[in-house]
Amino acid sequence: MEQYLRVAGLNFAISTDANLAIGEWAHTFHGFAVKQPLDDAYRIHFEDAPNLKLLFEEDEQKLNLTTKTDDSIRIRYKIGLDTVVDALFYKNATYTKVRMTLCANGDARMEVCRRNACDANIDTYIHPLFNTALSHYLLRHHGSLVHSSVVNDGLNGILFTAVSGTGKSTMARLWRENGAHIINDDMNALCVDNERVVAHNIPMQLYNQAPRSTPLDAICLISQSKENYIRRCSGAVAVARFMTNTLCHINDKEASGMHTQNVDDICKRVKIFEVGFKPDADIVMMIKDTLSRLL
């Protein structure tokens, strides 16, 4: 079984072996699948691997980057020309182990160990591991994933970014209530297209979004505040603050350098603002007024 995707201007062909199936693909990634084969697609293949051995503590040469959550511990590292992502999941997950290899030729292989042999649905593996692959390919296409909400009010494309819980979705709601079009209120892919930066939504479970995009005119670094305000932010401070909310899943010198250059190029092409808000609808008019004068 093979499905085709076009995400953030990149083509993907996702296939499985005989023991796995892409179950609710049409519902999970509504609008992103395309019917015809894509000649220039990056190929991601899922393989059933019940005896997969993870290389956590045994590999002394790995570059450590450990992430712990309530249901998993993940270590990512690089071996030779291929980037390897190993994930070990705890008892609440329907799967136990996943290894993704991002090959030097641009293809990816995901080996899946299921907790229950009867569970043949691999949708849950695609997210967030698909985002890891997408981040890898965006590095080489002048782009980056960003924790953000993006809106277009008919005049400007505006990105709002901050740490989780600060108000990205709230800001998106305020703009939607004022007639703006929402690209995505949680995660977006940015790509430099000539001299413009374009923001794209990406497949996310349960969102059921069709593909959306907008040229980006402003980046707003938001925070909660007792009073609404907006002011320009520029230079190394602006780049550093914006970079903290971008994603680079690969822990090596080359990837870090490419990611830094991509973020710097984005910041050179889009004006950056520091925004504090209560929140209320007044902040929408304040931002619109500021952008009408400065853009």
C-alpha cells in the first residue's frame, strides 16, 4: 500500500510492508493525499520489525539528545551518512519500539515493533515521526518547522510564536473572530521562496485540514501582559528568540549549521515584533494598525 503527499512544497510517497496498513489515513491527514504517483517524492517505508533491538546505552559513539515524556523516552543520534532516530515507548502506547533511518539518498525507513500483533494500524507512528522526517528535508530546502499559529487577514500573513501555553491558539481565535483565515494554530512549516517566506500548515492528527499556505509578512514573538503592546525586535536578539521555537530534530554540527542559516535567512526577509497581550480583541487592531504603517 502506498499513499502520496505534498506537504510544504515537498512530495512524499509513504508505503508499508505486508504486515502493516495505513488505517485512517484519509481522516488523519484529510486533504493532503494525492492520487497520482510523484516522480520526485521522498520515499518513507514502514517495516514490521518485531525483533528490533534499540541501541540506547550500547552505542558509545552516539550524539546524545534525550527527550523524556509521560509515555516515551527517545534518543536521537547519527551514524555515518544516515541519521537514525530510536524511540522506546512505555506501557500506555500501542507500540513498543520504533526506529527511523533517514538515509543519505533522501529516503527514510521506519521499523515498527507493535505491542499487540493484531494492531496493524500505523497511523500513530506517522505523527510525530513524519514531522522528524519533514524537518530533515526542510533543512535542505531552505526551511524550518516552527511552533506557531499563522493567520492571513486578507492583507498580511502573520505568524505568532511562543512557548506552549502562552497564547498561540488564543491569538489565532481572536483573529478568526475578526475575519482572518487560519493556516494552522499549532505547527507550521516555513520555506524561503525567492525573496519571500511562505508558511504552510502540515498534517496533524485530528485536525482534518486541507493544505493551506500564505506568504509571511510579520513574525510576532508573543507573551502574556497586563497591557497590550507591540514593538519592533531586530538583530541577533530577534533571531535568537525566534529560533527557540523552531525545530531541528537532528543533533550534529552540519544540521545545526544549516538550521541556523535557514532561520537567519527567514528573519532577514520578515519583520519581527515583540507583542504583549491581555488577551482581548484590541490587540488585533493594534497589530493591524502597526503593520499598515511599517510594512
